[in-house]
Amino acid sequence: MAHVCYSLYFTDFVGESVFGGDPMAPPESESHALYEEGVRFGCWGMSMYSLSCACYSTIIDKLIQRFRAKNVYVGGLLFYSTGMMLMALTKSKFGVILFSWTAGVMYSTLFTMPYLIVAHYHACNVFEISPEGDPLPSTQIRGLGTDLAIVQAMVFLAQFSLSLCLGTIISVAGTTTVVVVVASSLAFCGALTATKVLYLDL
């Protein structure tokens, strides 16, 4: 949900909160022109996000080997959370370009770590540990494809859930700045949740 906030509503935030435009203003008005300029500028931020995702994806394996999966997973989510909060506080063009890089780290983390962890469970045939912390070999047959499909389905559940409520949140707050604040908050919650994931020896 934290990532969907950015990917679906980011250009609205830039057009309204950073550039001070109004999408509902008359087409020939200055406010509408500012909004369109902001949306175009937001696309530069999203290109930085894509670039950072590509760069980070090339080194995430090495980071896992050096810092362990848990630190990389939690760290990637906290990095994004911090970037989005700073973007909300600064509301500047510079912030749009700079802090969009954190979104690429988040995207790469989200679409790497869960799948890597599930594959690791299957490779070890361990899906839980005892209260003493010892791995418990699984006695049931589990399909890797089914487990990966369940993880992938969470993406669509996140999109659906956020689409239902974010419009109302923006209306109540009266500003699109709430988009990046919600993104930051959800990423922080995700980081807390990631500390409870079973990593085994990954």
C-alpha cells in the first residue's frame, strides 16, 4: 500500500502541493497551468524512481550477503518511509527529484525480498520454528507456485484497499500532501512487520 500511494498519486501531489496548481481550475487559468506543469515535473521524479530501482536491483544480492536479509528488508522500507516524510515536509522541486530515489529502493525491495524468502522456505522445507527457536521441517506438501501466487495477490489487495480509502483521506485532509504522509506511515508499519518475518539463516 505504501508503494501504491507513490505510484498512483505521486504526480497529483507534485501538481497540487509542490506547484500549487488546481486540477479543477478552468483550463486556461494559471492554477490549471501550474498543475499541468507539476504533473510533468512529477514524471521526472518517477523517472528517478525507475532509475534507482534498476540500480538498486543490481546490488541487492550483495547487500543481502553482507548485511543479511532482515536488515536489507527492514532498511529498504525505512529508507522509503524517511524519504516520503522528508518529501512531505519540504514540498520542493529538489525534494521531488531527490526523495523519489527512495521509492526505487522500496520497489526493488518489495519485488525481491518476499519471493526470495518464500523460495528459501521451500529450499529448506521449513515454514516455522519451535518456541525454542529450532527449525521445524514441514510434513505437508506445499507448492512453491501457490505460495508465490499468494504473495503476488497481496499487490492487488493493496491496490484495491488503497483505492477505496485514499480519496476520502485526501478530501478529509484537504491536501494531497497526505499521499506521501500515508506512504511514509504505511512503509514504517511495513518495516515493523518485516522484523517479525521468519528469515531462517538467510
